Amino acid sequence: MRAVIGKYLDSIDTLKLEDRILSYNTLILGEQGSGKTNLACKIRNFIIDKDVPTIYLDFDDSHEDQIELRYKDEHFNYIRFDETEEFDKAFEELVSQRKHIYMAVNPNFFSNKRDVKSKLTQTISNKDLLEHYYYFFHDIENLNGFYTKFEDFLLYMLSFTNLQKFGFTFLAQPHSTFENPHLKLLFTFLYVGRCANVDYFNTSNLKNLKKNKFFYQFRTAYPTLLFNEIKNSVVQIDEYIPEE
């Protein structure tokens, strides 16, 4: 059962994804090697099982042969963003057929001017995507400069949540940006992994977590994001092994 993704380390309960993850937002935070991609694969499988198409935005601009095998299942459809008619045609065909999409993206295609909407922003704001797709944003190793040069991207994310039907999952390395209380409210399910930045959540305990162990924050289901309780646990995520 792909809804079960791991276990709690402070109880005998299993860690299980719920349907509401389809419409709320998830933050997976941790250093390289902490298991962010593994957890994202678990969430992706759950979304796929719910018959919701996914778009995975890889901001490391990976070539197809660089992508982990765990993504290369029967739902894997690779495309690389470019400002060309050929890209537009291929991308439109994937979206019209509700195919799952793995899109390599060079973040330099974003505009660094707040009053200029880039072709990339227009593409990922496609109406069909907003209405039908669950998004994954994976910033990979673009931490250096990604949040400063593309500050407008974070502002875009704030408005993005008002347009989309489904939620999104954002994978990142530790960064002080996520201490912003307004940004925190974007995320209903929070997975905070192994972190060296002791400023993040003001705890040094996160530095000692091993691979696939996460500090898991879960916002309880209340009508408003402003006052609902957040529960905390440490969890172990099962390693995802693709089927042969």
C-alpha cells in the first residue's frame, strides 16, 4: 500500500499519507543526502495512485541520463524547458494528454525583475496545469543565489497557491528564507530533514538525524491555517526501491 511511507519513532504507528495532501502544500527540507528525493518519490507515487497528473520541476537542469532511476517508471516523461516553438508544441501535447511530466529547468529563465513575467513563469502558470496537475519544485543545488536572484519566484509562489486546484511539494536545502512566518503558512505538511543551519527552527537536534529520518511537522485539519495546531514527531521514511 503506497499510502504508508514509513513509521513514527516515538510510537508504534505507521506514517501514512492522507488525501488532503492533494490540496495542501508540503515542504521537504534537508541537506544533500538526507533523503529528500526518496520522500518526494513516496509522495509522487501517492499522487499518481490518486489519478492526479504530476509535474516535477528539476531546477538543476538535469539531462535525462543524470536523473535517478527511481523516477524512470512508466509515468516518466522527460522534457527540458526552452523558449522555442518545439518545446511549446511538445509540452502542450504532454499537458493535453495529462501525462506525468519531469521537466528540467535552468532557473536563469526566470526574470529577476518583479514587473517582468518570464516565459518560464507563464509556462508553469498554464491554466491546464493549475487546474489538473500536482506540482513538485526541486531546487537541487541551486541554493546559492536561487532565493536572492529569484526573490520574485517566492512572491510568485505566494500568489500561485491562490490559483491552483491541487497543492505542491517543495524540496530545498536549509535556508533562512523558510523562517519567514508568511512563507511557513504556505505549508500544511512540513518535513524538516537533516540540517546544519541551526538557525532554522532554532534546533541543533536536526544536525544529528540520519538519512531518511525527518523531523515531521503536521498541521492539523482545521478550517484556517492561522490557528490550527502543529504536531511534531521524528519519523523514518521507507527507502523507495523501484519495481523491476
